[in-house]
Amino acid sequence: MARLPDLPEESRLTSLALDTPRLHLRPFQLDDAAFVLRLLNEPSFIENIGDKGVRTLDDARRYLTTGPMASYAAHGHGLLAVERTSDGAPIGMCGLLKRDTLEHPDLGYAFFPEAWGQGYALEAARAVLQNAKRDRVLAIVSPGNAASIRLLEKLGFTFEGLKGLYPDEPEVAVYAKEKRMEQG
């Protein structure tokens, strides 16, 4: 069996959790594998974000340990599970990613189609950005993903240009948001 990455202590993971009026964002756990398997295989996820090759519960657990959970340990942030507080149902994920191909962390999010159009992505992204201890946050989006572009603009991101992140993959639109210095 493959060794799991060293994870942050429980208190540090708890500090990653965020609450909004309608949502609870929390670090992923291996028990989230079924939820992640479904989310990563949504046609909209594959079309707009990409096919992560996650086809089984074991694949989903591997994605969690080498993706979000490894990011918590390495960077102190990562994608978080997003749950509705009214019923505890998982509806998506949102958080900061650190890609080798970008100088700054970027905002990432994905939600089940049945959660679209209800302001959940905006609410979750605002919470992540307010909690981010970064002066500059990026976001990448497929140029044709109008809904995500509108969301980034509502959040105050501005278009910086197109960039190829990986060889043999299409360019993505790069957006940036500068954190305003608090007066006081």
C-alpha cells in the first residue's frame, strides 16, 4: 500500500474550515471519495476543468491524498469540500491551489449542476478569498466558460491574458485579484 503524505495536525486542518450563512467549507477526508468520484465525472467538470482520470473509489482516494490533502500539508491551503449547512449535503469544492506553472495561488471551484444559479459558488469563493493570506490570487478559466468568467468578475478579478499552462493543452484565460490593503 502506498504511503499517505504527511498531513497537518488536526488543529491545523480545523483552522482551514470556513462557514458562511449557507455553507460549511471543510478539508477533504478519505470518506469523501464517493462525492469526489461523482463531481470529477460530471460532464461539466470534464468539459470546463478536465478529465482527471478518476473512475473508481480508489482513484478518488488517490486524487484526495495526492491533491487536496497533500496541498494542505505542503501549502497550508487547498480545495475544500463545500456543504450546505441546511442539510449537510456536499454540493461542490472551492479553495486555493498552487500550481507549478503559476507564480501565485489560484482560486478553484466546481459544483454539481443542481447547485448552479443559487449563489453558492460566489458565497464559497468570497469566503476563501477573505480568508486567504495572500496579496495576489489568480484564477484560470476556459475562455468559453462564460458563467465562471462572470463569477470571477463579480469577485473583482481582472483579465490578464491567455496562457498555456501545460504542453499540448489549450490556453486558459488568467484572471488576477489584488488584495486591497486595509486602512486603519
